[in-house]
Amino acid sequence: MKIYLVTGGSFTVPGKPMKPFPSLEQANAEAASMVNILREEVDLDNSATAANWKASLEEARAARMEELGLDPETDELSDDRDGFVEIVEMEMPAAAASQQREAVKVPEDATPEMVAAALAVDWSNESEEATVHNVWHAILSALAAPHPVEAEESDGPFHVSRSSDGERHWFSARDAASGVTLPLDTRERAEALVASLNRSFAHHLRMAAPAQTHTVEAEPVACSVKPMRLSDGRTDYFVSIRKGDREVTPHMFREEYKAAYHVALYDWLLNGKEAPDLMAFGQDEFPAQAYYATPQPAVAEPVAWQSMDTAPKDGKHCILAVKEGAFIYSVQGAFQNGQWNAVHRGDVKPLCWMPNVLLPEGIVSAFAATATNGPK
């Protein structure tokens, strides 16, 4: 049984990778692929095929020598970067090919025990083949335990591979499953590359693994109305959204019910509460009280004369200062139908206004009793 070993070297990277193939056709195809890589390194086209790869290789080597300024008659390319490709045919004994053996993992380099066992073999046997078998059996018998492999090497597909021509050794980072071989000039560099590739492989597996979901308890969002009383007596109503120690006030209204409606909307959006009914938040309705962060006391309006620019025009009664002839009277009135109407006549021109003043409780009670029972 024959096997075909395809080996070669780059113009730029030291090392001699080697791949076995069961047929010459497959070996020629691999050789052509390697030659095309060399041709790319010297800016030639990828014209090498299984039939012409040897001639294409010579073109690539000639281009490399010209690139380096070498004389083809007297100079040679460097031994470790000579850019060669060759196929080595090997005959495997039929007995060895047909016999199935149990796979045994051995170290890249012999251990001291293995070396001692090999040296103890009788090398005077007339049959060289028998001597080789004897040496190999002695080496295996000295292999007490599998070769320890670094975790970084064993945790991934790449391992350190060594090849030799009998005089020199070359080391590679190799993935046997895919056939990828990356040649290096020293064992140390090959081991470093293997460790780096396997770490990257492990990282890729971790990134591809399904992400674990973690349930995080949501911090509550507090939505409320915050009133701010102005110096002119009016009140602004802010929509407040608070989460922990962070707060925003995205809206401000002069009408309380509008602020309350927006708070209800944010509660629906952020906290999953029931969607608010717009019609429930009218000017005369007060669901707004439920949307304050804390219960709000009634804001006492200042008891003082104020400019008519700040007077309420929502139909609310107040005290008006109205000039009648030579006198100024304080009378009840309200803004209705686009004009100020007082209790004694309509369409008055107030000079200023003030909120209604509540009478003392004693006077109110006495007035109520008089109205009910008559004067005493």
C-alpha cells in the first residue's frame, strides 16, 4: 500500500508542513494549491494545476530569485525559505496496512525513560526492520502514562506537530480535523501559537453559547403632580416622574386636571396601571388629588388687592373694587360671558380684585341662626 506525502516551504515563513494522501491525484491537487500560494507571494497568477504544478513552481522560484537579486547560476534560495513543493511516495508494508492497532498517545519528544529503554535494545539484529520494531516496543513499554498536555493545548483543536528530514526538525500548529497546518521555526513559537489559537477557539465557544437571562427587580417609578405657587398668586402644576434619586418634570400646566391626566398616562405607560379616561379629568372634576406624591393642603390665597391681570376668569366669584361716581366700592363679582359683572350691575370696570374673605365662624353661625329664627 502506498501513501503520498506532500511537503513544501514558503518564501516568507519558515517551516516544512507535510500532509499525507492515499492517492497521487489528491497529492497533485494539494501540491498545485501550495504552488499557487507561492505564486501569490511573488505576484504571479494562480495558474498552477495538478498537471503543471512543477513547471509553475519553477516560475515562482525564478521570480523570487529575481526579486531578491540572486543569480540563478551561482546563488540559491535560503534553506528555510526556499519555496519548494514536492511529493514523497512511501510504501507501507501490507501487514502494517491491514493490521488494526490500538491508538496510543505518545509525547512529541521521548521521555528519559523512553530513551533509556530504546538504548537498551540489541541493535545488532541483522534485520533493520526488526530492530526498529524492537526499539518501538521498548519505547512504548516505558510509556508509563500518557504524555501530559498543557490545558491550553488540550482544550482546543490545535496541537504542536513536528516533522523532520532526518537532520532538521520543523514545528507547526496543526488542526488534524481540518488539515490546517501553520509552520513555525521553533517549538516555542509553535506552542505559543497553539495556546493563542485554542484560547480564541474557547472564547468563540463561550460567545456562541446561549446567553443566560437574569431577572432584575425593577425599581418603581413614581408619577405625581407637584404644584408650585407663584408670587402673583397663581399656581403651576408640574408632572413629576421619579425613580430612586432621579427625577424629571417633562410638563407644566396652569390647570391641575391637565397635569393629573398626564400623570395618569405616565402611570399607565411606565407602571402598567389602567389607562386613564380623558373625560374623568375635566375642569370641574378632581381625580387629580389622587396623583399627588403626598396629600396637598389647600393653598391659601393671599388676602390683598391684586392687579386685574391676575384676576380669575373661570367664573369664580371674588371681590372687585369698582368706581361709582366719587366713591370706590368693594363688591362681589365674577367674569362671565366675556365681561365683569358685579352684584349691583353688569359690565363693570374693576380697578383691582382680591379673593373672597371668609367671615369668622362666630359671625357665620349667628347669621345662620338669625336667618332661621329671626332677630331676638
